[in-house]
Amino acid sequence: MCGIVAALAASDVTPFLIDGLRRLEYRGYDSAGLAVLEEGSAHIRRHRAVGRVAELAKQVGQGEAGLGIAHTRWATHGAVTEDNAHPHLSVGQGLEICLVHNGIIENHASLRHELKQAGYVFASQTDTEVVAHLLHQTRLKTTDLLQALMMVQRQLQGAYAIAAISSKDPGTLVATRLGAPLILGLGHQTTDVFLASDASALVSQTQDLVYLEDGDLVALSREASGGVVQRRLLDRSGQTVERPIQQTSLSADDVALGPYGHYMQKEMFEQPGALANTLEMVVGANSLSASLFGQSAASVFAQTEHVLILACGTSFHAGLVARYWLESLAHLPCTVEIASEYRYRQSVPLPKTLVITISQSGETADTLAALEHAKSQGLSQTLAICNVPESSLIRASSLRFLTRAGPEIGVASTKAFTTQLAALFLLSLTLAKGRQRLSAAEEQSHLTALRHLPAALKTVLAAESAFAGWAGRFVQKSHALFLGRGIHYPIALEGALKLKEISYIHAEAYAAGELKHGPLALVDAEMPVVAVAPNDQLLEKLRSNLEEVRARGGELYVIADQGTRFEPAEGLHVIELGDHAGLLSPILHVVPLQLLAYHVALARNHDVDKPRNLAKSVTVE
Ligand code: AGP
């Protein structure tokens, strides 16, 4: 999604702005731009380009600009054109206002109408340009850019993070946020302050971050060129506030690609380490404790009689797997809902429900809104499972569990998913223990299995070349079918999602028992069918379903456990993983599907980390 970078510094900010935009590229975008105010100049210099940041960088020379804002745009209102790219400019009566914006201004149409009547001419179709003209109009009537921004903020409906500069305020950068993240980075010199929508754009400069709260407004200003930057922070009511300075553990190296070809490849191979980090506290302590999920977790869990899981995409699939664990281990009824559906559905809230949200980024607009909707229904016990400690989701939830996967840059989620599963398994065990459904011996046996999980995952990753070997057979295909049963049905869903999002091959997943109720009609020699075949109690049922596919000439690709007795034959390809991993099997069986999607996308020459039309963190509805 869109990204913001801005700076006020003693030296030229252009290199930082370009570097910051490059670090935000992973989020997905289709155009980029920046604007700077040079020392002593009365005019803002703006550059914009459709396509990659590299295109923008070619246009932008070095200068003496100590103040600047920059943006990567992911089109929502208006096509992918240079005119629609940010920053947006409003010029007239000796004043130039320039700003960048993430999010959506919901009342942009009525504001646009009023501004047109006031004589403003629009150069783009974006909702953002409305804010630029509104700030221009307001700044003409005020003496202070921050005050003008506050007055504008009161007229905006929707979600936004905004950073703005003005030709009349040469040493001032102002910003505000509501429902979209914005972070200050305090430079090592008191003369330098940075701003970004994502910490990864700041860590090349500083680890000292200030997370703005919803409704906050900030003015960064200095008296003279190269002088100390003063920070003025106001809350949504206009009162001066302090926000804590937090040290991020994220470093520039964490977001470096290293020896890998793509972030997705790096992140798949980081999974054993990510799982070990996520599980460290539990397997080290050799016992499960509710306090892992927050101080009040024990009392909340003791009262829980129903679980409601809300999430999107891959995180939703993690929730679907968790339902099997929660019901079988903890005997807790569990509902799993797509966040964007739940938030608009008239559901009946069940008393004593624990609401669990799952999100890699913690900034997914639909998941955040679903959580708010649940709270408005009176469901106040909330637990976030999330990979970003400072995220909005973590701050909005009373209980939390941080997956420790490290930054995930590739749009296709991999290590976030397997660590979410590990977290949800721990939660299921903890709830089972609290409900006297887990004996001490069972607890130890599950902890032992978790201890072995990173090594088992390494063994699966070592079979990469075998899955890469299958990829060539998918390159020319237009469709694929993924099958699984029981707890592996969500894994089939995840495999299909991975394949479609990066290879652009249409893929569907079905619970294998559903085949004969419709999708079997699609099966012919042109339809590769991928089956997730663990050595569990549903194996023979699955085998019968796969016979139905073979009988119709379908080409089968079976990811099996040892001992499943699938014999490779014409039209039947089999790769065996290790022994069946019991309840942890989904965490292992998803990895071959990630590897397959990755290699198919590579073979089709796709930009694996930045698939078309998609964004890493979906911060708009
Ligand atoms: C996964 O590969 C996707 N890119 C996507 O489905 C993602 O999982 C979804 O947008 C939810 O994101 P979140 O986990 O950050 O909330």
C-alpha cells in the first residue's frame, strides 16, 4: 500500500527520501514522487514518476533541500498516472502547499464540490488533492501551518496519515494521522528528524521512534537553516502531549536481502529460526502459562466459553487451522470469520467470547475495523496475534502474543503464517490446560514436539529442488486444484492462495470430500491437482477422492508423509516428507506449497516479491 517518508534535516534530505521509498517498495505501489523545499527558495520542487522508485531517482538531482516529503502510491481513487501520483500541490495567492497522504478520505466528493465552488481547479482524480486544496485555503486564513492542519483534520472523514510542507513555512514539516500509521524517527543530531509510515524506512537513520497516536498532530520546525528541530505534538483535542520514545529492535540488516534471490525465498528459509524464536519462551520454560498472552490472560481464559477469530487472507487461513486445535484440544467452540465480512454482518454476539485477531502487519484496515465492530457488540475480551509489536492491532487489544518472525517483506506471507500457527497451537494448549483437558504428560509430549519443529521444517526446506522440479509442469497451465481434508483443508486453501497471488495461475482449493459435489467436472489432463496427504486418520478417505481424480485423467501431485504408500506412476507424482507430525502437521505441509508457488512464479518470470495489483499491508478497506 501507499508509503510516506519525510524529513527535516541539516543536510540535503533527497538521498534519505529516495532510500526510504526504496525500503517501502515491498509494500506494493504503482507510482512514486517527492517534493523538496530548497534553502532560500520560495518554490517547492516536485518530481513524480509512474512505475518504480528507480524511475523517480533518475529525475531527482542532488540539491540543498533540508525539507522534503515523499510517497509511494497504490492506486485507489484514480488510475495509475503521473497526475494522480503524490505529492499533490495546491498553488495560488503566493502560497504553495504540498502534501502526501495514505488512506482514504471518505467525504472527498463533497469537499471537492465546495472547493471547486471556491475556485480551486483539480489536476487529479485523487481524494488526496482535496486535502491539499483545503490546507491551502485554510493556511491563507491562518498564521500557522499546524493550526491550519488541525482545522483541516476536523473536516476530514476516513482514515489518513498526512505529511505536508508549505512555501510560507520553509523550516516546518507538519503531519497527522487517524487509522493509518505514522512514526517519527529522532535523528542522532538534534538538527534531524524523520517521518515515515513504516519503521523500516527509518532504521537506516535511527532506532529512536515515536509512534503517533490516532488524531495526533505534529509540527517539526527550526528557526534557521541547520538549527535544532523543535517538536510540537498535539492530541486530537489540540492539547499538547508527549508520546514515549521507543527503541526499535529492527535494524537496517533485518530488512536486507542478503544472499537470497528474493525476500520470499529468504523468508521461507528463515522459518525454522522464526519458529524457534516464537516458541523460545515456552519450550525454554518447559511449561505453558497463560501469562504468555498478557497479565490478565489467566482470568480471561478461565471465563472463555467461545472463541471468535477474525482475520484476512493468509492470516484467516491460520485461523481456520486453529479452529481444529481449539475444538479438539480445548473443547472450545470456535467461529472463524473473514474480517471484511464480519464487520458488516449482523451477527449475534455470544457471551463469554474471546475475540482473537490474527495479522502479520497489525495494520490491516479490515481486521482493525472488525475488532472495533466486535467491541461495539460488547465483546471486550480481545487477543491479537501479530508480528509487529508497535502495530495498531496490538495497541487496540487487551491481550497479545507477538510472533517473532522478524520483518516480512515479500507480499506472499510465509514465515508469518507458520509462526501464527505456532502461536495458535500454544494458545490451544494453554486453553486446554486451563480447562483441565491436558494432562501433564500430554503437555510435555506437545512441548517436545514443538522443540523438534524447527529441525523438521529444515528437512522439508531441504527438499526444495524436488518441488522446484514440479514447477516446470505448472508453467503453461491456466488452472490448478488444491485438495486437503480436515485440518489440512485450510492448508490447501493457503497453497491455492500462494499460487494465485504470485504466479497468476487460477487456483481453487477444496475439501477433497467436496470434489464429487461439483469441482470434479473441471478435472481433465490440463488440470494439475495438488493433494496434501498426511498419514492421518483421513488418509484412506483422501485416497478414494484422489482415485476419483485419476479416473478422470487428472494429473496428481501428492505431498505425502512417510508410510502413506502412494506409488509414483504415470500422472501421479509423489514427494514424501518425514513421518507424520500429528497435530503440528499443517505447519510442515504448507512449506512445500510455498516452495511450489515460488518456483512456478520464478519460472513464469514474475516479480515474486511484488506481485501485480497487490500490497503487503492492506491499510484501506
Ligand atoms: C498473503 O500472502 C497475503 N498477501 C494476504 O492475504 C495477507 O495475509 C492479508 O492481506 C492479511 O494481512 P495481515 O496478516 O497483515 O493482516
